[in-house]
Amino acid sequence: MTQMTEARLREQELILLVPIPMAPPLRSVNSYILRGDEGVTIIDPGPRTPESEEQWREVWSQHSLSPREVTRIIVTHHHPDHYGLAGWLQELTGAAVLMSPRAFAEAELMWGANSQMEAALPEWFRQHGMPESWCEQLPLHLYGFRSQVTPAPKVTFIQEGEAISMGGRVWHAIETAGHAPGHLSFYDASDKRLICGDAILPQISPNIGFLPGSDPQPLRSFLDSLVKLRAYEVEWAYPGHRHPFDYFAERISQLLQHHEERLQRIESLLRQQLHNGFEMCAALFGTELGIHQMRFAMSETLAHLVELVRQGRAREYTTGSGPHTNTLYQLK
Ligand SMILES: [Zn+2]
Ligand SMILES: [Zn+2]
């Protein structure tokens, strides 16, 4: 039996996977629908766009579901492709929206009334050597996500370890950071299944990004999270993108190795006298990127540099002051 056939059988039995369209390169995010005595639960409704709203209208008719049957919307983490439609769907269904307190704080940091991110991120990247031609695109780029996360939902908090009934099973919330602070996965110990959002993805490596005001050591958090999740026996993992997969432990090993290899690559670039974050980013990812991909590349590079410093493998120092501050790196 192929992986997908097996996955489809399991979805019909317990978990319905609904692909919701989103912008390239990912193109779709997995929403999961679980039906049980407690009602219908939707996990990660997707970003708010006209296409995704249309997709939900099709879901109701295709799966003979009424929005009024939905009692809970669970958001694994605050990224727009997962959290964005929660408020819209809450208005439509009257359902409770559940997420972790830390994930909610991150949504506020990005899009809350007092968010400074549209100014803070370009300032941060500038300090790490990003040319003005890129930095000046960031405020509008970030502003563009606001329509994908509006309206904000009224949130009910769930905590690490909390048990929650979905689709006739009891699932426990597991909190991990790294890809997104406060990210929750849900583990069903009886069937050894994990709904894992973007904590672990098959094929692609979840973005680990440094953002001002957020987790100061995101790669360390992610590596710790991989070790934490490795302790669970998982037969089937249901990720936020791509297909359900049955090689969870192996995937964790690959991701640990991937990040160590990238740390070593950055060490070798430092040996070649590259000094600032943007030079390193350009060497790793190139510069033929749109602003969205460049933002991910730059924050991923900085997350690795911060981790090299933490591990005592590199040193960070600054020159200049105020808006002319430059942060540079060298090997220890
Ligand atoms: Zn994400
Ligand atoms: Zn995602």
C-alpha cells in the first residue's frame, strides 16, 4: 500500500485533510477537520484570501458540513497561512478559537494595534547589512499580510499538556518553539498520531527566523523542540504543508543534520572573511529572490549566526551607533 493510499484511508476514518490555497512557493496549507461527539473541529483554517474563502464554501457542500456544526477552530501557530482565517471563520461559525498564550502574543507582536514590526524589521536587517533597496520594500510587504489575518479572532487559550477531544480521540497539546513561539502540536497516544503544524514538515525545512522582539534564540529553540518531539512515538504525522508521512523519527534526524550542516557552512563563510548577516545570506541563498523569500532567507541566516555565537563558535560585535550601527561576525 502506498503512503498516500494509507494516508487517505486514515483521513476518511478520522482526520479529513482539506488543502487551502496560499501564495507560492508553498501553494497550499493543510487544514484538518475532525468530527466527533464534541462537534466539528477545524485545525489551521488557512490565510484569509478570496480563494481560501471560496475553498471553505466548497468544503461545506463537498463534505455535507454546516458551518454551525463547527464548535472549535484550533490554530497551531500565529503565521498567516495557519491563523489568518480564524477570525473570519469564527464570525461564520460562532466557534471558539483556541491557541496558546505565546502564539497569541506573537500574533499581537506582528499585527496587534501596538505592533512596531513594520519599522523594527527593516531597521534590524539594515543593521545586519541589508541594502536599502531591500529594506525599503519591507514595510509595505509586511503590511500586505494584514488583510490575511483580519479580523482577529477572540481567542481562548490552551496550554501545553492540555487534553482535548477531537474526532473521537483524546489529543494532548505539545508546545514547541523555533519555527514559531508557542506552536502547538497535538498527540493522540492511542493511535500514535501527531498533528504537527509546521513544527516538523516532510521534504521542506520549516523556516527558522530571527525577528526583533521575538525569541532571541530561535534555532536553539527549534533544535530543543526536535529533541522534545523525538520522545514521542509517532506512526503518522499530519503536517501543515505537503502530505501526511510515516517517517517522523527519521525526518527529525534529517532536520537536526540539516541545521548542523548549515552552521558548518556559515563557519566556512566566516573563514572566507564574510562579515555581516546580509553577505552571509547572499552567499547561502543568492539574491535572485522576491522580498518574501529574501525576508525568510535573511531571518534564517541571522537565526544561524545567533546560534553559532551561543555555541561559542563565532563572535558578534558592533561598530557605529544609532541608525549607523553595524553588527558583524567573526570566527572565535
Ligand atoms: Zn509556519
Ligand atoms: Zn505554514
